[in-house]
Amino acid sequence: MKKVTKEVYLKWYEDMLFWRKFEDKLAAAYIQQKVRGFLHLYNGQEAVLAGSLHAIDPKKDKLITAYRNHVQPIGMGVDPKRVMAELFGKGTGTSQGLGGSMHIFSKEHNFYGGHGIVGGQIPLGAGLAFADKYQGNDGVTLCYMGDGAVRQGSLHETFNLAMLWNLPVVFICENNGYAMGTSVARTANHTDIYKLGLGYDMPCAAVDGMNPVKVAEAVHEAVERARKGDGPTFLEIKTYRYRGHSMSDAQHYRTKEEVEEYKKIDPITQVLDIIKEKKYASKAKIEEINKRVTDRVKECEKFAEESPFPEKNVMYDTVYEQEDYPFLSHKL
Ligand SMILES: Cc1ncc(C[n+]2csc(CCOP(=O)(O)OP(=O)(O)O)c2C)c(N)n1
Ligand SMILES: [Mg+2]
């Protein structure tokens, strides 16, 4: 694995802080009704992405996930201004404002969404890996899902074929403890999700998802296995979301104390503590990073605010339409 150097720690700190603040801004914009529809935030889970990105080559490896999907495309190189604009429903957004929160997508950046159907992205992830294998590329697909998604039949059908066809894919369950308001313990007789791989003879492991180093090591091993033709891996990365499932969640299913316990092992704080302990950056340098993050988030907000809404015709241009259908008023 690439060494985890001082530069990597500083990058992790800045990236994760930016993702956190970017989403804090989205939460505020949601309350102001500038962002509408659903909004599922990733606060607390950032180390899963930071560690994963350290272990892949974004030029050839692919990411696909569910609807908690705002920061992954940014990590893969999509301009965050365009991500925020998408959430604001603006024409400058990644999908011209037509997708919104759950559907960020950028094929150019190897980010394949953004999927609202729980477990729907699992077979698609295997399909991306199949394409790479079929075309003789040596790319690997990281296919993320929540702990709720592992109870879908699509996971089992996909695991079977992915093993049978020896596909270059890493299945990653981000176990944040809950599927909406339902804890893992309430939906299964055992809580070791990674063991679902055993039934398919798929290499599998549980990983500490609050620590980017642990995530990077596990993902690296899995990616290398896939790249050299040894097939899929299933990782259960144990993490936690600080915010509710979406913006409309009264969170009666957990205590404030539980959330506070996890904040004690917050991934950003853990990385910052190491930076301080190893004297990787002075106080002034850390403050400089913090300011840069605040400024970048403001820039994104300004861009999204000032961008125009999409032209009406865009709505019609991107849906299937029968050429000779007679009753379309915009065509008259
Ligand atoms: C097939 C399907 N069933 C139900 C839903 C409603 N739903 C949306 S999110 C969700 C919970 C999923 O939880 P998890 O997979 O743990 O992901 P997390 O939200 O924790 O990231 C449910 C049941 C859905 N979108 N799709
Ligand atoms: Mg969950």
C-alpha cells in the first residue's frame, strides 16, 4: 500500500473536514428550503471514503453507492461546486439539476451514482466489474451499501454470480448501525454482517471504519486481490452516522449519549490528533487549512445560489419520448 505519510494525513484532514462542512452547509440550506426532497448526510462516516480513496487508482477504478452520495464524487475529482448546484436543483449541477441529492453521477470521474433503491446498486456494481473484465481493463469496482441493503435478495444473487464469474469487485457494507430507525440487531439473528461472505466462499472481514488507516489497509488488500484476478471481497466497515437517517428523522431509536460516545472516536479528530502528536503541522498551518475549507464551502454555496435553474426544455430533452406522439403541448 502507498505509505501513509505526513502529506496523506494532512490531505485526509482537509478532505474529511471539507466533506463534513460541505454537508453541514447542505443541512442549513435544506432548512432554508434551498435544497428540497430527500437529504441523507454522511457526517461521521468520512473515514470510509478517505481510506478507500487511498487504496485505489481513481483513473481506472470505479465507485458506486446508495443515496448517501454527496462526498464520494468530490473525492473522485468532481467539482464540489457542481455537486452543490445539483442539490440546489440548478442547471450547472452534475445532472443539470434533474437528479438532486440522491443521484449524483459522473461517468467521467468513474463515479456511477447515487441510487435510491436499497440494494439496487449491488448488481450494478457487479455489472461495472463485469464490463472491466470483459473489456480486459484492470479496473476494480468498489460497490458500497448500507447495513440495511445486505438483507436484500439482490446482494445474494450478486454475490453468487460475482464469485462464479470471478469479478474484480469489492463489496463494502458501511455498517452505521441503523437502517432508517431499525438497528442491525433487530433485523438479524447475528450482527456479524461480514460473515455473509462465508456462504459464497468470498474472502470477508470486519474493519474499523472510524480510522482511515485501517480502512485503507483492508481496501488495499481487497483491491489488489481483485486486480490480480482473484475475485471479489466483502468488507463490513463499522462506522456511525451522527445525523438522522435523513433530514426528517426525530431519532427516537437511539440516545444522545450513544451519538456522543461515537463522537469521541470521530475520524477527523483522530487524524488531527495524530497530526498534532507527530508535529506534522503547526497551529498556524492547521488554521490555514480550516480557513481554506470554510472559504471553499462558501464558494460552492455562492456558485449554487447564483446559478440559474435549468431551462424547461431540459426536462423534456432527457426523457424518452415517442417521436410522433401527438399531445405534447411544448411541441405545439
Ligand atoms: C427497496 C427499498 N426498500 C425500502 C426503501 C426505503 N429506505 C430508504 S433508506 C432505507 C434504509 C437503508 O439503510 P442502510 O442500508 O443501512 O443505509 P444507510 O441509510 O444507513 O446509509 C430504507 C428502508 C428503499 N429506498 N428501497
Ligand atoms: Mg445503515
